Amino acid sequence: MELNNLQPGIGSRKASRRVGRGIGSGLGKTCGRGHKGQKSRAGGFHKVGFEGGQMPLQRRLPKRGFVSMTAGDTVEVLLSQLNRIPVDDIDLQALKMAGIVPSRARAAKIVLNGSIVRAIKLRGIHATKGARAAVEAAGGSFVE
């Protein structure tokens, strides 16, 4: 390979549009810009999103950022926290009564952190693979 032999790959460089070369080219006279109007003039373009004076879309829509409105619906519960609950049949309501999950929570998921020392039955509560294995190893079960 030599520097004087370098050239772009075939098809990677598109030829520029040659305008104003007669009516046979299809781009003669008005050069593909049509007749009159702002877009036919030199320098006659507005910024991106300009809608002719109408309130543009990016200003019409409400600005609330990207904050998930459902972020706090599912709460993580540590496996070791289940030892603090006095009942053996645990559901979301029991977790709320024990103060482990907030009252606004709509679902709970058990994550493997710590250990469980007794057999418990979990109703309608999700769990990670490791947490599920730990609960079942202790003699517990899951009811969907």
C-alpha cells in the first residue's frame, strides 16, 4: 500500500448534484427548488423544528424530564429480612404490616442477601433464582 494509491471505496463517495445545467438534466432553471417562496431563496431556511410561527412541538409538550412514574412500584426485599416477620404465610400485605416495604408498593421481589432459617410460604411475591433456591432449601415454597 502506498499513499499515492489511496482512494475511497467504490460507492462510498456520492457525486454532488450538478444543478443549473439545462432542462434535460431535470435540475435546470430553478435547480429543483420550485418557484418562489422562502425555500427557493439563497439562505432561506429556518432552524430545525420551526413551524412557521406556530408553537413548535418541543415547546407544546410538557417538560417533566425522564423520571419513571412506576419506579417505586416494585420493592426489593432482602432474604434476611423475612426472618423478622412472625408469620409463616407471607404476602405483600404482611410485608407492609411488618414495615419492610412502603405502603405505596405494588409488588415485591426477594433478593438473595443473607439467609433464611425457617420454612415459609410466599404468596404472590417474586424472587430471584438464588433467593428462590434458598427458600426452597430451607423447606419453604412459592405460591403464584
